[in-house]
Amino acid sequence: MKLDAEVLELFTKELSLCRVKTGETVIVLTAEDEWQDNAYAFMAAAQRLGAKAFNLNVRREQQNAVGVQGRHPLVGNELAMKTLKSANMVIDMVGLLFSREQAEIQAAGVRILRVMEPFHVLKQMFPTEDLRRRVEYAKQIMEQAKQLRFTSAAGTDVTYALGQYPVISEYGYTYEPGRWDHFPSGFSFTQGNDGGVNGTVVLQPGDVLCAFKKYVESAVTLKIKDGYVTDISGSGMDAQLIDSYIKSFHDPRAYAISHIGWGLNEQARWYQFAVTRQLPSEHVMNALAFYGNVLFSLGPNLEVGGDNDTACHLDLPMRQCSLWLDDTQILQDGEVVHPEMRVERHA
């Protein structure tokens, strides 16, 4: 297999941030023929840093299809799980997020780096120490807050009671045992207390439907009571699309409010989905991490230690919102205004 020098250099830089070193074992987890060029380059990069590296490749069954959260080829695969838990680091190119298996691997002290974007996105959104600083600051102040509120001129006004669940930071690399991250990334998030999310969310044109890799085209109003969406309305197709998608899982837990946070990666591009030639290979990290978005979501909460493992997950990054933690304002109409997280070139 041909090894691209630019890819090898970037992946070596990434694994250096993850502090891969001599004597460690790095396993690159893939499914079938997916991401094989990147897998090969990551193994070469790990070996370049003195680590032992190999590829664990599994078969992706139809029921383990990409896009269905927490369902993947490791379910019931004891040998693969034992192997992964013996590593120092796993590079996940299968998609273990929101699964009990990922939590089990982390509990064994293995650090996990999810990588499911093409090279041009990895290069564009490559993590920096300043991004890590700002994301970790967001984590710190969220851990101290008792309430999160976000609003918009379109009619959004929703509050989250906080404190029951931990705060997770994602800045694009990981060097701590048992810590998961996503390369690339750039946000912190948490989960509202059980039964502690109430209000109204109004999705507007330009907000993102990550499950469908498209922008909202017509307003959608979500009524929320005690942590669950109780009503979905709107005059256009988007309301029908969201409602039908959730109903297709036949799981009332799909209506639960999931994680909440905001994007801090100034290299991420809100408009990326409009570049249609790149869509087939791209995941959604541009949409999740773009600077100043409110990352509103529905569905599972295993990632923060909850027990909702519904397979239906909807990330809905929203633009032009204002957000507060207690009395401290973080966002104003989609701009980061808190001085510790603000990037001056966005002033």
C-alpha cells in the first residue's frame, strides 16, 4: 500500500500530541475496507514513534451500519474486546461512540482516539494547544455551573439544570489513560440533570441536521418538558423529517434531551456541507465544532455515564444563539463573548 508523506507527517504529529512512545501498543480498529489508507498511515506513524502497532479489522454487519449509534461489530465479540483492552491506545475507525463496549475499553485504562474524517478535514481542523486550553476552560466553568440557558431571536428559550453528570472535553487528541477524544474536534459538553431540561427550541434555516448531512430549510419548534421532547411542529418538511426519523426507532427514549455544549474550533466550517463534492467521505465534525454554535442534541447519554442507550441520536448544531452558565454569558447571537474562550480574529 502506498504511503503518502504528508499524511504520515500529520499522523505522526497527531500521535506525538497523544504522547505515543516506545514500548506502547497501538491498535487501529477498522471495519472491512473502510479507511484502510488512513489505518496504514497511523500504524506507520506509531511505529515511527517507537510503538508497536497493528490493525484489528472486523466485519460490519447490516445491523451495525454506520449512523446507528452504539451498535457496532464489537457487540458479543469477546476476543476482539480482550485484545483492545490490552492496548495502550486504540484508534477507532469503526465508531464505538455511545456504546457500552467503548466504556468498557476506557475502564481498562486504554485511551481511545476516534478518527472518521478524510485527510483534508483532519488537516484543516488539526488541534492546537490554544484550542485545548479554551476547551478545557469551558469544561472547568461548566463543572461549576448549576444551570445552562440558551436563547435565540427565533424563539428558543430552554434551561438545563446541571450537576448530575460529568463534563466531557474534546480538543482532538488524548494522552491520559482511559480518556476518549475525537480527531478533529473542539468543544465541551455535558448532560442536563434527569428531568431537568425545560423550554422551547426553535431550529432555523442554517442550523444543521447532522444525521442527514443537511441544513435546516424551514423552522422547527421542539417543546421540551422534564427532559423530553413532547411536541415537534413546523410548516415545512424538516419537522416531518425529524419526527419520522425519531419514530422509526420505536423507542420513546429517542425523544430524550442528550448532551449540550458549544463549539470552539475556529478552523471548523459551518458551510462545509454546502461543498457537495466533499460530502460522500465526510463525517460531521465541521458542523459539531464550528466556532460559536450551540451543540443541541437528542438521544443517548452513555458517553456521560447515563443509562439511555437508544440507537437514535440527533446532533443539531444551532447558529445565532446566546448562552449563559448561571449568570455568566458565553455566547451572544452566535459569537463567543467570554474573554477566556474568545478568538480575537473572530472579533
